[in-house]
Amino acid sequence: MNPGRKPAARAGGDSLLVPALILLGGAAVACTLLTAPLAAFLAGRGWPEWRYGDPASTAVIAIVNGPGAAYEPAPPAWLFWALTVLLYAAVAAGALKVLKRRGGGKTSGLAGRRELAGMLPKGAAARARELRPSLAKLKRLEPDDTGNLLGNLEPNGPELRSSFEDVELDLMAPRAGKSTGVAVPRVLRARGSVLLTSNKADVYSVTRAERAAVGTVWTFDPQGIAHTRREMWWDMLADAGTIEGARRLAGHFVGAVNDDASKRDFWISAAQNTLTALFHAAHQGRRQVTDVLAWLADPADRTPVDLLRDCGMSALADQLQGTIRGAVETRDGIYETARQCVACLLDPRIAAWVTPDPRVPQFRPEVHALSRDTLYLLSKDGGGSAAGVIAAAADSVLRAGATAAERLGGRLDPPMTAVLDEAANVCRISDLPDLYSHFGSRGINVVTLLQSYRQGARVWGEAGMDALWGAATVKLLGAGLDDADFIEKVSRLVGEHDVRTMSYSRSEGVHSSSASYRLERVMPADRIRALPKGTALLLATGVKPALIRLRPWYKEPGADRIQAAARAEVQAITERAAQGALHS
């Protein structure tokens, strides 16, 4: 072992054993000196005298031979022992709590209060004042104004908060606390605008009433996850005003049917090029989504080519025309692939949400970014899902937030909160790994929730998922991770620490002891896999790993009110679902 390294000790191990025994032994002696006179007094026998001159001898004899051998008059033995046990238990509990706190309350090798100072309340408040000019002159800050709540340091430590320039990646198995411990609290505590994607109505039902109290709630629910009425529409083609925007829009639909963004064959790439041209033509010609579907159904229709030429996009028009005039088999293959990518828009219930409708308000991402409104983007996963539309809407909101931040001098204040729940299923933004670091610098707090590392690699590829992992400044690894290769890598990443081993020997009647040290994993792979529900391993940039306890929303102040509203919302969803089934 390197002699310059300071050996770490296990909390509750050898370093705490000796002081614990001394403290608890002294407490036992002290307790009897108080409880024996108190027992005699309570029994009406007066205040007793010591039979021996010094308190230590009196206390030891009282413990060994009973209170009658140490005091005159003798207190009742049963009352003496009852009071002694109660007092000793209280003293022992307090002493152990103090010793545990002095030992850091943590497993050796993991971060404690000192290492996490920047995430503790005082450090988080100081950082928030730097990042949010609106807080600079306030004497007292509300906790949620200082950062995003992550949880409490295990076992009974203070709360930890990430800063408003952090972007987060959370990996947790189903029913490990993603919704109750991360998604719901993040939405409820948000100070600015909120974006939530999900394939379930659980987070929506818990948070809708609370968010409606602070701003407008927009619910984009084309597939009836929450069975809401359509009370909004979003101009999907507005983002196709530039070639870059049209290509991004096409990429969202392509990504919804292509499992690995890093592996695109000829047909997928050609379909994206064709959709790019058609989306841009529709925007320039003030056409609608239904026109794009009609052009895809009839490749011979020259309308999109003419619209592109009319707006000066000759090169793009020539490319589209070349595809149309190419070999019939190739053209039909490209167009069929493109039709499959936008197949969800064939459903009029889905297309209606992205088609102008003067009867309902229009959702505008640029307005949303500067508000305290909430946008719920809900979609089923699997075949026929509206995942492409959901990804396009989420991307539009995030980019509108980045643009607004640039106009405000660099950051949104208050920051935008984006919770991408089930991102691998319903929000496949192909270049999300590349955008992550940019969002953090713009006051857009993004948290991407995945069930496993492998799930992310399936969507963004190994290189893309590695980039997302590296760009996330805060990572939470929760319960139920079963990927052996991944958790072994995490175990190595957490590192090793020195463990002291005591050995004892006896020679010629002389006892001796010696200490040796060995390196041991701080968090072995099996321990990471067996993390209890409600806990998570925190990996933050520039900080040693820490073990934290999540804060479920239903254990927080005001939970009764939120639960009542959630029950009412679930009942409303049930009634709407029943009405919809009756009509259909």
C-alpha cells in the first residue's frame, strides 16, 4: 500500500468500536447513579445514601449485586432496573447517532458532507445566486429556488440539490421510483416552464392540478393516454421553415421507426431526404400535413417540386425530382419507407393535433419557454404510436427555450424543466446526446429517464449513449439494474478504497496485534444491482460518488392535498375513457 495514502475505515468498523464501547460503558455507570436514587424516591423511601465512598464502586456494585447492596435505604429492584434500562437505551441511541454522524454516515469511499458541500443547501443557494440574476438581491431563498432536489444523503443526511446548469440522466428499472421519486417531484417543484413526455398518465394525474394553479396546462394527448379532449393544436410544419428545421422534423419520424440512430441504411436515409423536401415544400406553400400525405401517396404529383422552385429552393427541388424520376423500384422503395415513417399521421385523431383549428388555442413553443406553463406530451409506445410527433414537439420546445435564452443574455430565468420520461420509447430525439451540454448552459434542466443503459444504446447507438452518459453532469443509478457489464463498469468507476484488517497473535504469553490494508471495491457490482428501492447511486461531475435516498412526492408536505387532486383526476380519466368507449 502507498504509505502516502490515508487508510479509509468502514463506518461502524474498527475506528468507531473502541470509542463506542468506552462511551456506552461509561453511560451504564452513570445511569445507575441517577436511577437508584430516583427509584427510592419514587417508592417513598427517601433519598438513599451510598454504602461506599466513591460513585464508581457504588455503581458497579449496584449492577453486579443489585441496588440493595449499594444504597441505604434500598430502592425497589424492579423499579431500579426499569428506569436504568429506559435511561440507558436513550443514552445509547443518542451516542450511536453521534458516533455515526462523526463517522460520516456513509460507506467508506463514498462522498460525505464535505465532498458534497456544493450540493448542500448553503452551497446550492450560493450557486443559484450566481446563475439566476433575479435571486441576487433576495435575502432568503426558497429551497426550490436554489436547485433541483435529488434526494437526501444516506443514511440520514441533508438534502442534496443539483444546480440549474446541470443536465441529468437517470437509469432505473420499472417500479424503482422513477415517477414517484424523480418525475413527479421535478414537475411539482419547477419554477419555470415544464415539459414532460410519458407513455402513461401517472405523472400527469398527480401533477396536473398543481401545475394548473401556477400557469396554463397544455395536454398533447393524440392517442388518448389520459383521454383528454383536444383543446389545442400545434403547428408542426412551422419548424420546417428552413432546410435544417425540415430535416430535423423528418429525422424525428425516421427515428421513431429506426432502432439505432447510428445505423441507417439507404432506404432510411433516402426517406429522410424525401420527407425533408416535402415538409419544406408544405411550409413554403402554406400547406398542411394532409397535403404531405397526399404527395407521398402519389409520387408523380409535381406540386411539391413546383412549390420548392417557386420559393427559390432549386437544388432541393432538383433532388426531389431526381428521386421521382429515378428507377421505379428505387422510387417506390424510398416513398414506401417514407410512408411508413409518417404512418401515424394517417390516423385523423393524431393528425388533428398538428392541423390548424380556429376553435381551439394554438400552442406556441416560443411563448411557452418564457412562461410558467406546463406541456404534457403523451404517447403510446410500439407500432402506430405518435412517438415521431411527440419527439418533434419536445425538440421544438427545447430549441425555442435555447433561442429565448440567447435573447435574454444566455440563460432562462427561471429555468425551464424538461422531464423526458420513457425517452427511448416516445421521445427519440436523435441528436439529444449532442444537445445535452448546450441545454445546461442555457438554463434548460433536462432529465432523461431510462430503464437501462442498454435501452439507450438501442436508440442512440453505443457511441450516442456513451456521449449522453458523458454529457450528463448528474447521473442517478437506481434499483433493478441487471446489465452485468454495465454495473461492473460502474463499480470500477466508483473506485476502490483501503480496508484495514486486524490480526492478533500470542507468543510466550504476550498478546500482540497488527493492522494490514487491502484494496476493495467501494461498491461491488452485486451491491449496485441490489440497491434498495427508493435509493440511488449519485455520480456528479467533479464529486466522489454518493449514495442518496430519493424523496417520493407522497412523503412530502402537502401530499394529502396532492393525493386528493390525483384521485379526482384518475376518476375523471376513468369517466372519459368510459364515455369514449361508449361512443366508439
